Amino acid sequence: MATPRKSALQLAAREKALAKAKELTERHEKLIELAAEFFQQQEQAELVRTEAKKKADAILAKAEADAHNAVRSAATTLRAMLDSGEPKSAVGARLGLSGAELKRMLDLVPNEEPASVGSEKPDNHDSSQLSAQDAAA
């Protein structure tokens, strides 16, 4: 058998080197694609977090507003209890509120004594309409 020529050995080595380089290039291109996919997914995760934070902030703001309205309603009820003539100490004891808590709640609503008298006028007006209707019947 004849030994392969030097040029044939060089050609074989060159083909082997080209095949290895092609394999490495394909591997690097695949890694680049995977890295791009990774960063895209990371960005998507950040967008999801940002959107969820906005929704959570909106929910918390609405809950805070609803809670504030409920406290104002409670303060209005407290004012009505005091307007009925009950002393502050008795109302505070009944509700389990300290003097400072009672004052803090009363500061949320103005003293509406004239308005409560005005709110009784429509009731009187309605009863006079009922009396007029009864008289007509």
C-alpha cells in the first residue's frame, strides 16, 4: 500500500478543521439565540411584575378610599349618637373609644345640628302630604 500524499493529508486536516469550525459556529449561534430568548423572557417577567404592581396599587387605593368612607360613616353615626343628647363619656364608653379616639373621629365630620333639623322638615312635609291625601280620601 502506498502512503497518502502530503497534500491529501493536508486536505483531510483542512476538511476536519472546517467541520469542527462549522460545529462550533452552529453551537455559538444556538447559544446566541437562547441568550436572546432568555433576555426576552426576563423582560416579559418584568412587564408582568410592573403591570401587577399597577393593579395592586389601584386595588389598594380603592380599598383605602372605601375604608376612609366607612370611617367617615362611622364618625357620622357617632355624631348622631352625640346629637341625640348622649354625653361624650357615655358614647365613648359604649363604643369602647378613648377621649382622643372620640375626638379624632368627631374631627372627621362637622357638627351638623342645623342640618339634622333641616332633615326633619321633609319628614314633616311628607306627613302633611299624607294628611292632605287622607283628608281628600
